Amino acid sequence: MQASFAAEQPAAAATDAEAPAAGALAEDEMDLVPLHWQGQALALFSHRPKGGCGLRNVGNSCYMNSVLQALAHCPPLAAFCVGGWPDAGFQTADMKGHTKNESRHQFCRDLMMTLREMCGGQAVEISPRRVTESAVRAVPEFRQYGQQDAHEAFSYILNNLHDELFAPVPAELNRHRGVLLNIEDERATYARATAEYRARQKPPSSGSAHSPQQQQQPARSASPGEDALRQLRQPHAQSIVGDTFQTLWVQKVTCDTCGNKSVTVEEGFELPLSLPSKAQLKDWRQPEDASPSWLGYLKSVVAPPSHVLELEDCLRAYFTAEKLDGADAYFCDACNAKSEASKSVLLAGLPEVLCIHLKRFSNKGSWSAGPGAKNGTLVRFPVNGLDLRPYLHASAADAAPLFDLFAVVKHAGSASQGHYICCAKTEGGRWLEFDDEVITPLGHDAEAQLQTAEAYMLLYRKRVTAEQARRKNDAVFELATRRDDKLAYLARSWALRWESMTDPGPVDNCTFACEHGGVLHPAMKGLHARALAVSASTAARLAQIYGGPAPVQQVSSLDECAVCKLEWTALQERRVDEHRAIGEMDRADHDTHPRVLLLPMAWFNQWWRFIDNDQGPLGRGSWRGALPPGPIDTTVLLDPAVGRLKPGLKDRVHYTKVSQEIWDALVQWYSCLGQPVLVSALSPPPPPPPQPPPPSSLSQPSQAQAPSPPQQQQQQQQQAIAVP
């Protein structure tokens, strides 16, 4: 296995003499800590940005070129592309995403191939035509020769790449789990306070069997309940995009009436910052001089002060508490009514790469600026040592959240026309300007040249301290000097995070191993590209340092798991049998097997995904493919008051029609919640019988007003016919 992997990589493993001594790494190399096995450094990846690869402009493609340059200089993503992972999109042509979106799937494949060429260090200039054409097919708004937004392209790439590559892993492997548990404790405290407030407002009746102690919510247990945070209950969607860019926000809303607090956790891949106005700055900044008002007015007329912002001003505007009142009033659960409240946002989980989007463009047109406007205010930003400590939630685990800039996307021009360029930092620490295929070094004053009013997107990388890197390197180096013939296996995806990120997260082998410690059946094909052999002592030490559930700490053999293979085989046979049986019934003559029953469309789509088995990237829990649906729930279709279909439901959108034979087979396999819904439920209810007119001696009903017996029989037949 090691020989086959070494043949795939251009860089060979270092020898004992070439291995760095413990603590000998330079401070600017602390972000790369190699794994060791028997005294040799494993040269797993050649992922550091080489730089110097330009991109041709293929028709107003500067917006895409600038984003691609920024992503190519992002070490974790570059390592993923160059490493040749099976789930990277360009290595397995038969890989399917989580949904059958062929245009998006093709875009992700073309994107990976382009980034791989850019990061390889061999090409000097390439064409991004395959990426731009795939983007136009997937999103027609990205048409060529039109003015596009680089931020929209950046968001589209990250969101779709994450959706295409994510694999569900146990919630225990979420790198932010410790922070989430702390937030859950805070939510439980607020919930108990809310319950106590309600008890004071409405005392329990004397006949209540529950004491105040019983009414209080229990504290958090080891396994979160149904009311816990979504991130603690559901599997974690892990991908290279999420591991690199995912940020957690804690949003807290405090009711001004009762003091009730509501806490939620949101996720995202970027930090959008609006540019504050001069009026907002007056509340934050102190006046620079104490000149008399008339003198200050005269100075402003003679030399108007330039409106210059600091990035700190934009951060302060984003994280300042917001008042909720009027139409935006908050509905308080404790008060059971709308009331004024304050909303605050803080950072809880910091990403490896922080993308800051300066919101310069506005869709609100004006008479002077036209259909859209661009804010050309200069925003000065730190190149090194961006400190986010003032905006961290109390539960955040980062002790020194410092970030260093490595890429800037600039926009020159107005909202109606302009040009994008990218400035990025290469492996050697040089700053280069990428203007499509033209590459220009910025020189010794590069940091000063970055500070322009054209800065649109800022990409920062989390800094790892020298002490942390030396401690990890020393621990692995000491273990590597021990002769240990016993092998263990790690996921190459985790080893990638080890080399290219400051925090790789808990050790996990979900991309090839099951919960029983064996190899997943779908992972047997191409296993050499998923598993990495290291010494058992090194694997144990890594699990001790970074944590991880016990079943995945040690994988000592690459044998296929017999238990999981049987389960996988049974699921495959079930899919084939159900698909064949329902297909034969559906092809039957509709005259002899009419479609007389309604099946909820949501349940049908879930069943179809199960039998179609749209397999995505491997992960713990995803190796089984799509799981079978639960019982058929027909209560979502019927209105219990009248016993007929709910108004507004449409065929092939909310329900589909099936025959009695298909219905009986599905109910036998999955059971049913509720009563079968007949197609006759689609017909409108019969009109009420006409009321006889009041007797009157002045007028008698004519014979023409009463329907004839044949007409009455025809109306009754029309009401009994089912809607096709």
C-alpha cells in the first residue's frame, strides 16, 4: 500500500537524516507538522501554493478568475485538490452527489480539475473555460460577457462544493462539539429561568400533581434530547469546505419585558460586513480635537475630512446589539406576546480560513447613482494579527484567535462596470497580483499596496502559535523514534487536515472504516487512496491528543467488515426487489388496475431515493446509501373536519395516484399512519339539497323550475365520478 501511494506522489519521504529535529522548525513553518512513522517524515501532500499560474480571460471571466486564484492559495483546499482523494470529484468519474444535479456535479468536477492544474506548480497559464461554461449551465445568471459579482461566484462555489462532497459523520466528531455543549448548558439555564417566570405569572392549581422541582427542565445529559441544538442531535455534514470555512454564530435575543433569553446557533462560510455610515461612527469614535464648533466647521469647509474606515469599525457595526421593536418586535415565549427585545450576535466557532465580505454594492438605486451603487470608502484592514477576541462568545474554545491575510479580491470600477483582480500570498511569502493572465509582484511595500478602496473580499488564515506546533511535532517525533512493527490505519482525509490546518479535529476513519473497526464494503474499491498506514503507537498518541470515539481510534487491519457487508447486501437486494415489484405493477393495464388511491409525494420521493440509492461520498452512516422511508402518513393530505383533501394540494406536487395493488404492497412493507385516501376525495363535496320555498298563495312554482327525472339522474352520476 505504501509503495503504491509513494508512486502517486512526486515528493518522496524524507530519510532519518533529513527528518527535522524536535523543536527545529522555523516560526513561519509552524503550520506544517508532518506525520512520522519509524523515524521518517511522511511526505503525504504537496499542497503549499506554488503561485505563478495565470488565468486567461474568456469573456468577462475576471470575476471567476479572481475567486479561483484566492481558492488556489488556500492550503487546505489546495491539498484536497492535489492529494487526489476519491471524493474530490476529478478522480472517480462515476461519483454521484447527494442529489441528481448533473450540471452542479459537472461544475464541481471541472472546478477541481482547474484548481488541481493551478496548484500543481507546472502550468504558467491555463484557461478557465471549462469552469465558466459549467457555471453558466448550472446558473444561467453567470452568462458570459455580462457583469458578474465575484462574491456571488465565491458563495456558489463553496455552497455547491459542500453539498456535493459532504458526508454524514457522527455528531461526536464535530470539531465544535465542545463549544456546542457549552451553549446547550446556557440554553438549559435560560429554559429553567423561563419556566420559573411562567410559574410566578400563573401559579399551579392546588390539584396539580407536579411540584416546582418536577416542572423544572432537567440538565443536559450525555445524549442530547429532542429539544437540544440541531448540531448535537443530527449527524455532522463533514466536507473539506466545512472543515475549512465553516463559522458558528451564537444569536441571543433578550426580551425587555421579562428578561427571557433565546439562544440559537447558525452556520456559514463567510462573514458579511456592512460599511457603517458617518452617523454610526460618531457614537463609537472620540473627536480628534477639542476645537470650537465654528473652527471645526471652517476646517471642514476648507479641507473636508476623508471618510476612512477601519475593519474594526465594520466588525463593531456587525456585532453591535440590535433593537427589535415595532414591526420587528420579538414574540416572547415567556410573555406569550410580542414585545421589544435586543438581539446580539457573537462568534462561537472560528474557521481555519475566514472570508470577510465587505458589502460595497447596494441594489437600491438612486437618481444620481443609477440602478445600483457602489460604496468606494477606503477600509483599512490588518495584514497580520487580526484579533477577534472582542467578538467571541464565552463558550468559544479559541484562546488566541489571530488571523493572517493571504488573499484579497479587489474590484475596480462602478456597480455597472468594473474589473476584478486578486492579490495572493505564495509559499515563499511573496505577494503577487493576478490580473487574469498577467502576474505582477507587489514588491517590498506589498502590504501598503493592499490598502486600497478596491478591496472587496478578504481571506484570512488562522494562525498557529509556535509553541503549539512544536509540542505536536515533538510528540510525534518521539513516538517515531520507537521501533513498532504493529501497524494501524488512519484516514488520509484526517491526515490532510493534520498537515494543512491548525486544528484537525477528532481522529476519525469514517471515510473507510465502520463502527466495528473493519473496512466498509463500498470503500474496498480504491482503499489505498483512503487509508494510511502508521505505527500503532503514533495512532494511539494522535487519538489521545485530539480525541475521537473509541471504535475509530485503532483500525489494525484492512479486512472487510462481515457484519456491514451482510447489511449492505440485504439493503441492495431489498432495493432491487421493491423496484422490480412496483415496476411490474405500474406497467399493468390502467383499465384493470385503476389508480384509485393517493400517495403523499414527500413519502414517494423518499422511497424513490432509497431504491435508486443515490450514493454520495462515504462517511459513517452514508455507506448504507439512502435509507428506507418510514410509515406512509396520509394525515398530511386529509382535512379531518370534512374528511376530504386539504385545499391547495396539487397532483405530482403534494400527492401521486397509485393503484390498489401498489398501495397494498407499500402498506405491507412500510405500514400506514391514517386511512387510505381515495381519488374520489378530490371531487368537491355534493351541494346541500335545495330548501323548499315557503308556501305562498300568491305564487306557485312552475314546472320549468324543477329538474326532470332524467336530469336528476345525470347530476347524480356526475357527482359520483372520480376526478382523473
